[in-house]
Amino acid sequence: MDQLSTRLFKDLAFRIYLVITTMILLVPLGLILYYIVRNGIAVISWDFLTSLPKPPGTSGAGIANAIVGSGLLIGTAALLSIPFGITLGLFLTEFSNSRLASVVRICVEILQGIPSIVIGIMAYLWIVVPMGGFSALSGGIALALMMLPMIIRSTEETLKLIPHSLKEASLGLGVPYYRTMIKIIVPAGFNGILTGILLGVARVAGETAPLLFTAFGNPFMTLNVTQPINSLPLIIYNFATSPYADWQQIAWGASLILILFVLGLSLLTRTLIKR
Amino acid sequence: MNKQILEIDHLTVTIGDDKIIKDISMSFYRKKVTAIMGPSGCGKTTLVRCINRMHELIPNTVVSGSISLYKKNIYEMNPIMVRREIGMVFQRPNPFPTMSIYDNVIAGYILNGIKLKRTEKDQIVESSLHKAGLWNEVKDALHRRGAFLSGGQQQRLCIARALAMKPRVLLLDEPTSALDPKSTAHIEDLISELKETVTIIMVTHNIGQASRVSDFTAFLYLGELIEYGTTEKLFTVPDDKRTEEYLSRKFG
């Protein structure tokens, strides 16, 4: 009898331990969000979103160029990584057992593990140096390299689950192999592939390191991909490390915008997964 | 006399090290239903898959001998053309999940990039669904996705999809094995109606089904064609002892 009550006590203690530990771990997350919202909310206004950064001490500064820049960088990255990512994912599904596929899988794993700063250096050597200057294009390529593994993997994982019978149905109608892939197999996995793309975007949206020596930053608005360009992570990095209080304030505001964007993407991804 | 549409000549199929089909020769008759029956693993599915070259999807498959459609060897034709002439319906219903019922029926045209006028499309969809006995059940939901259909309805949708390509031969690979008895009866009735327009070759492991719907029956055992003849003869006075034993359910 005694032994039983000790066991019950231990069970209860363990459950309490689980709950308390979880709560403790939620504290830093809550604090991060709290600080960013508290410090950032004050500067956020329509003007903040639509004006350009100004010298310290002047009012009415904004981050419009960083928002546009981030959009342009992510857009370039998506444009480059999505077609290649889906193609490679399709290859891995279709030639699942080939030797080349296992080599590709290892490469993808390695690419995923490469620190983002190293990817930035590679983009600097391959694109910035030959082009003779920093550019949005080189930043976009660095980000594309970071998105690629996520898109390849989610495509492969999704397409693997598509029943073989669908492929047979299409081929059985006399549809050529390439059309079967493009019109049946890839659309059937659309949700899963889109999820991978959104996760990839969420990941690179906050990347700073690969942009330091590729996109570089730019205090002005530009839409030219061959020019240096600003982005949310870059403006946060540059302004937060500056000695001016009003610039630091802008960095908080930019952090809040960035976090809202990434949170929004995660929520969107969740609803897509549920469907 | 019955006209021959399809001839199999000394067909042997090996997959890896296994001989699945052993030197089979037989002819199929136009606008008749031919049932291919036999115990599991006798090669009946492989045999029909060879007829529209779907076996080419399976790696390490080696085929010798020939199959000819109206005297033309299908192994010398483009597989894509073969599959348009010889349609196929599979064991499990496999409508395209991302397409509406309407688009599923004309999927063969859409996916092959064949342009049709609106009126032609409507006409093909309606007549194919009529032939598959599905029109009355889905005519008000043509532009909805087919996911809400029952298994039997989905299978009839797949039959409509195959018929829409106006094939000369329709292969049915155990079309009712995943269906309930009521849907099975519905599809069996349908098969009897369809032979007015198309030659049907049907694989079945159900002896009763073969006797109910087919004009000719072939009995396969361990990759060999044991006996082939009119269903009436094969079921009443089989020549081979093994056929008799299979029919009296001594094995299989």
C-alpha cells in the first residue's frame, strides 16, 4: 500500500515538473515579444512605414526602403530557389533509389548546415567581386541558397506521399511522362510544397549575416537589383548598433515589423498544413 | 464469326529473375467481354498491363513475343498512342483529386493538350458519364471536386474518363476488388452495356464475376494459359483438370 502511494506521488511530481519546466521555458519567449512590442509600438505609424530613414535628430524617419528592400530580396530569392527546389525535389522522388539521388540528399543536408555567414562570403566571391559592387541580386542569391534545402526537402516529402495510382491513371490515359509530372504530380502536392516555400521565406526573412557583404544596405529607396539595397535585418543591425537613441528606436520598430511578418507566415503555414 | 481485334503471340515476361508470363498466345474478340481469371500471383495483372504497355513503369521488366492491335505490333508503336487506343481502369478508383468531375472526364484531353470547343467538351462529358451510368448522379455537381463521391461512383468516374478518349479496347484490372457488393453489381451491369461500343478485357479473381459478365474466359495459373474459350464451355465442360479444380475452389 505504501509503495503504491509513493508511486502515485512520483507520477504526480513528474507531471508537475513537466508543466513547470515548460512554463519557465516560455518566459524568455514571452519576454522577447514583450520587449519588442513595448519598444517598437511607439514608433509605428503610417509615416514610419512609408518614409525613408533620416539623419539622427530629425523627426519623421521611417523604414520604407528596408521593407521594399526585404521584399525585393525575398522575391529574388524565391524566384531563383522555387523552380530549382521543386525540380530537385521531383528528381529525388522519381529517382529515389539512384546513386545520384543519395549524393544529392547528402549535398542538400550539407547545404542546410552551412552557416549563413559562409554562404554570404561565397555570394560575395562569386557575384559581388565579379560584378564590381554590392547588389540586391547577390543578396537574393545568398538567400536563395538558404531557401533551397527547405524547398527541396518539403517537395520530396510531399511528393513521396502521393499515391502511385495517380501517376498510373495519368500515364494510362496516354499522357506523356513530363506532362504527368507537371500537371498531376506537382499540383497534387501543391499544399505541401507551398508550406516548404513559406517556411523557407520565414527563415531567410530575418537573415542578416549573408546580406552584410552582398546587399550591404542603402539609406535610399531603390528598385534596381544591381544596386546595394536595404533590408529589415540590415537596418536593425545598423541602427541598433548606432549611438543615437532615435535610430535605436527605429531598430525596435523594424524588429516589430519583421517579427509580425514572420509570425504571420507561420500562422499561414499552419492553416495550410491543416487543410 | 467473331472478329479478332487483339492478338498476343508467344508473350513471355520476366521481372528480375522471375518468369511471370510463360509463352502465352491468345486472341481477343471485338466488342466482347473477355475475363482473365486465376489465383493470386498467376500473372493476370501483368498480362493486361503488357497490353497497354503499363508494365514499362516497373523496372527490370523484360518482354519477348508480340501483341498486335489490328495487326499492328504495339511494341513498335509509341506507348502514348497505344494507351490512347487501349484504355485502362485500375483496381482502386483513382480520380484526379485536384480536378472537378467535369475536368476528370476530359482529363485525357486536358492533360494531352488537345484543344476542344466548349460544345465538344460538354458533349464528351455528358456522353461518357451516360455510358458509365453516372450522369444522373452527378449532373448537378459537375464542377465540384470528386472527393465526395462514393468508391463505386469514383470507379465509374474513372471508367467515364477512360471512355472519353474513345478507346477501342478497355482494360479493367479487378475493377471491383475495392468496392462493396452493391457498387460491384452496378459495375458488372455497366460492363455488359459497354460491350456494345468497346472491347473489354477484364481481370478478376472472382469466379462468379467472370461467369456473370464475360463472353470468353481465360484461366491463368503460374504464368501459363491453362485454358481459354467461351465462358459457357469453360464453366460447364472444362478441358483441363486444373481448370475444373480451380472452379470447384480446390485451390486459389
